[in-house]
Amino acid sequence: FDLFIVDLDLDERGGFELLRTIDEKFPYVPVILNTATDVTSTKLTQEIPQIRRKGIWHLLEKPFSFDLLNCMVAKYLDRQQDRLFHTLHHSRPHGEDQRQHQRRAHIVPTHLSFEVIRDGELVRETIKGILTDISDCGVGLLTNHPLEQSQLICFDEALDRKCGVVTWAMTVSDQTCRAGIRFC
């Protein structure tokens, strides 16, 4: 398998049992989990990492955009192809990856805040986001709120309340924005 999509809301604890089985048999295959429970709930953010110890996982709160799901599936499958390519060839061709810092998957729901001018007043807005990857100098982020280049963003405790600047942002669908944030 290249990827699992699991509904945690199966009868009783069926979704968690399925996740446990996947972790035992396929510990490094990515899993996209979906649930009607708030993805920032303490129960989920503590229980899932105890079950899913080795592999990548991502949590989607229902209802979610199918465009977001399709984007995530494509991203994970691209990563699987990159890993296979790296394994087969042991190195990437010169110049293929221009990043100064290697990124690693870090799929975590988070809250982020920023200041906006609304009706002539400066207000702080807080929204939900999903970290998709992290490096020593920044993170990749998915959110349902459009972000703008050069915007200052502050994260919650998921990233130790770090702040950063949006270095790039793009609209993935009508409801989803993908952005790169460089830590300050």
C-alpha cells in the first residue's frame, strides 16, 4: 500500500483498532485520518501518536474539502515516489533540490494568528491550519484562509508559539491555501 485513508468514527473504537493494525503491519505507510471530532482535541492529539509511533499521519476534521483531500493524497503519493527514486538511485541529480534546509513531514493540526485591518481597525484573527512539513528554518502549511506573502504569522504551542513570515502562498482550491512560512 502507498497510502491509507481511515475514518476514525467507525463503530465504537473500530477506527483506532484499524490504525493500530496499520501501524503494526505497515508502520511507514502514510495515513490520512478523518473524524467529526475537533482535530485539536487533547484526546486525539495524545492518543493517535501513542498508536501511530513510527509513520506519518494527518488528521482531517469533517466536513473537509475533497480538493484538500485530493491535494494531500497527491502530496503523499509524490513523496512515496521521491522515496522510491532516492532508494533506487541513492542520490538526487545535481541541482534538483535547491533547499538550504531539508524538510521532513510534520503533520500536526495547529492554530495560527495574525493581524488584519477590518473596518478601519487592527484586529487579531485566529484560524486553524495544518502543518505539512518542517525544516530548521520554517514550515509548510495548509489552511482554509488565504494568506499573503510577507504576512506575519504566530503559531500556537504546536510550534512553541514561534512566529514567522509567509514567504510564498498559493490557492490550492476555493477553500484551501498552501503556504511556506520562514521562522523569524
